Amino acid sequence: MDAVRRPVVSVSVCEGVDEERFLREIYPLRKPAVLKGIPLGSCTSKWTVDYLSTTGGRQEVKVHVASVPQMDFINKNFSYRTLPFDVFVKRAAESVHTEYFISKDEKYYLRSLGVDPRKDVADIRKQFPSLAEDINIPEFFEKDQFFSSVFRISSPGLQLWTHYDVMDNLLIQITGRKRVILFSPQDAPYLYLTGDKSEVLDVDNPDLRKYPQFAKAQCYECQLDPGDVLFIPALWFHNTIAKEFGVGVNVFWKHLPVNCYDKTDTYGNKDPVAASRAMQILDRALKTLEELPDEYRDFYARRMVLRIQSKSYSNHYK
């Protein structure tokens, strides 16, 4: 019998949210929420293709280019190319290209980087200062918690891989409509993870013969219209599909004590220091189990799982 997927749950929508209401009613729930009616500045009316091209200038940007709409980070079905920003914006807005790298209908995606990605975080105020003047970023966190503001531009139809981030973030949709699909951190066992990314690319029509456990994952869904803001709590998996040429800004902040985070992380996706250390210890423990015969290895591995469940699983999220 084929696996039956669980019904999709709509992400809650909240109107007229300010900092006080966000911190009092929404943030403590640790669930995604679409926030409407937040004053974002002139960006929602100004940021046309022509305005972005002119104001953003001709600085070189590194972009993802793929011949298919579904980008796969695990198997790298895309290439990195460099273009002047104004040229990139015009190409990303097109459905069919006269100039291209791979094919006439190739897809483009920009995830802005720091000046030196090995040392610097993305910050729209530094990489695109003229455009940054047009946007009012919601200050729903303390200034010293700020980590990065990532400028994102997607071709129409582009779908990004399912992944999680280790920091809370606000996805600000400025132009275009975007569909977002999310999964709870508690559904990680069903997502076939490689690092922080899911192997399941087609979340609408997954291959349940190859990924049968995926049917157990509870899917949450929302559509972002221009001017909407999506709160994505840390560790929530998310997958985005640009329904149209879209421009957005992700704002990440450190909600845990600073020393919990990897100081070398400029992307905001490295696991917390303690989590990385625990995984390394687990890997060593599993290596040690290999010294035992199969029957004993199986027995003690199950005991380890039970101990982890009893000591670390939380009832709070059930």
C-alpha cells in the first residue's frame, strides 16, 4: 500500500503586528507566522526591475544558474557565475533569455554575500547601501542580536532546496509572490537529511517509494505577497518557490547567547558549538560500536537510542 501524506496545514496569518505584539503573542509559540501590514518603507513600490538595475549599480555579484527550476544543493545541479548586478537583475526577471550561460530558459538566484565571504556576513546596508535606504527592517530583536541581512533575488518559478537555519529570521517579501513550505524540527527524522538539507527536492510530488518516511512529515504552507513578512523560527525547515520574479531580504538574529554560535560562521547555518561537539562524540561512539559483533552492536545501539530519547527529547514540542 502506498503511503498517505498528512493534510497540509496553513501557516497562521497576523495583521498589524508591531514589536510588542510579536514578542508577546507570536515569538513565544516558536511557530512560523505570516505578518501583514508592517511598514517596510518605499521598497515595496520602488523596487522595479529598472529601479533595481539603475540604483544597484554594476558591481559584480556571484549568482546561481540552473537549467531546471528545482535547485539541488546536495547534488549541485547549478553552477556559480559572476555578472554585473544590473545585468543579473534583468536576466533574472526574464522567462526566456537572449543571452545565457546554459539554456534560454535557465533560472537565476542571488544570495548576497559579504565583501569577503570567509570573514564577512551579508548586510544589505554595506553591500547595497543605496537600496538599503528604501527598506525599514522590522526591529523585533535587540540591536546587538543582529547577525545578517541577506538580499535575495529569484527568477520566476525557481524552487530552493529544503533546509534549516540555526538562527531566527524574518523573510521580508518585497516584490513578487512566493510560496513557502515548512516542516517542524521534530519532523527531521522523516526528511532524509544530508547535513542541514533534505534530499527530497519535489515536496509536492515526492517519490514515496524512495522516501517512504517523508509521508509522515507534517507540511505547513503559506503564500507571501509583496509587503508580507514571514517569521521562520530557528531549526524550522523551509522550501521556497518564486511564483514570479521576486526580491526579498532575510534578516537573521542571534537569539541564543553569543558563545553558542560558531565564530567562523558567516552564513548563519553552522550548527551551534555544543551540537557540533555532541555529533563528533556520537560519531566516535558509533565507531567504537563497530568493534562488537553484529548482534551486540545492534543491542547496544538500541540502548544508546533509548538513552538519548530519555535524556534529551522534550515533551514541550509534542
